[in-house]
Amino acid sequence: MQNNIDKLRPIENLIIDMDGVLYRGDEAIPGLKEFFAFLRGRPVDFILATNNSTRTARQYVDKLARMGVEVAPSEILTSAQATAIYLETLAPPGTKVYVIGEEGLEAAVRERGYIISRDGAEFVVVGMDRGFTYDKLKVATLLIRGGARFIGSNPDKTLPTEAGFIPGAGAMLAALEASTGVAPTIVGKPERTIFELALAKLGGSREDTAVIGDRLDTDILGGYNAGLTTILVLSGATTRQGVDSASIKPDLVFEDIQHLYKVWRQL
Ligand SMILES: [Mg+2]
């Protein structure tokens, strides 16, 4: 596929995925610092948006700082934060919420003023939880069967690790869906909510905002559904052959962020 780089011309805002785009694990993608220097200089505003709900925004700020890149907590949007912001559209602070998830999700829900409780919870909020147990499944099942709203931070069924694919939030959601017969409302990519929240934070229009990601089924599909320009980088989960054979087509494809800014800075 030939890139139509004119599609970069109107872009003033970016919603950028992190893993596979900015780094792989703890290893920075080549050109990371220069990419951010380019964005700051242009300037192009950005939100770093991730489906990972286990970490807090501060942990991402610290991780990028170790790679020599300075970002503000307000430039990060995790699916955990997006879930808590979404909750605000449904219920006032002080409402009881049962959380299956890790530090990132619990912190986000608490920061927005919700009370994490298994007793009398009106919402069951579920993200990846490496401490997932039968007891948590049982509590959440009874709450949802009793009328609590069922919300998932992100739909990822598995996560790639050195050991192979391990269960993600989607596996926990599937267990609960099996025991309740209720499908969750999903906040993270590829659903629209996280993109709409990022767009609102950026204050841009659909015409001047692009998504950068490494996954076709989350970043690119979600960006497309949200009406945004989509940019795939081949530094993560997707290969060139994968793009050619997929039904979801990004607007632009680059090897990595270094390739992207080197093309972009000439426009
Ligand atoms: Mg990624």
C-alpha cells in the first residue's frame, strides 16, 4: 500500500497507543525522544491512550521518564481512567462500585470519589486482575444478577508475554458473562468511549485528529469507528503481511515512530 502522506497535513492532535508504539516491554522504540521533540516543537497535541488498566497514569509518566521522555499525567488516558470518567456519566460520586482489577483501576475509581465495596454495589467494574479468584467471580455474579451494571475496562482476551499469551481482562469478562448471561459495556479500544474521552481532552476535531497504534483490531478499528485518521506502525503486534491480508485498512502505515516523524517533518 502506498502512503498518501497528504493525510498528515491537517493533523494537529494525536491519540497514541503506547505498548508496541513507544516501547516494547521496557525497551524504547528507536527515535522515541526525537518523536516527542518533534510533537512538542510542531506543536502536535497528544493523549497517550492504553487499554491496560493495571497501572496508574503516574506509573506511565515514570516509565517514559526512564526512557528520557517527559509527559504530564494529564497527557495519559488509561482504560482504567476512562472507565472511571465513564462512570461519572452514570452515577454520582459516593456510589458503591465493586472492582475486579488491579491498582490502576482501583485508584482511578477511588480518585473519582466512588466507594469500592462488595456490599450494595450498583456497578461491577472489571479489568485485568492477576489476583482473580472464584470468590470475586461469585460476588460479581451475584451483584450483576441482582441488578448491578456490568462494565469492562477493555476487551483484550489475551496479552503477549515471553511465556506466550496469558489471560487478559476479556477472559475475566467472559467468565462473568457466562455466569450472568449479561454482556458488559466496554470502555476501552476498539469501543468508542475511550476515543471520545481522548478527543474531548484534546479539544480537537475529527478532521485534525489521528490515532497511532500497532493493532488493527483495537487501535485502528477503534480509530476508524470514531471517524479519525488512522496510522499503523509496524513496530508491535502487526506485520506488513498482516496489513495486506486484513479487512481493516489503516489510512497510513509506517515502520515505526521514527519513520513517521521523518516523513512528517518534511511536510
Ligand atoms: Mg499496542
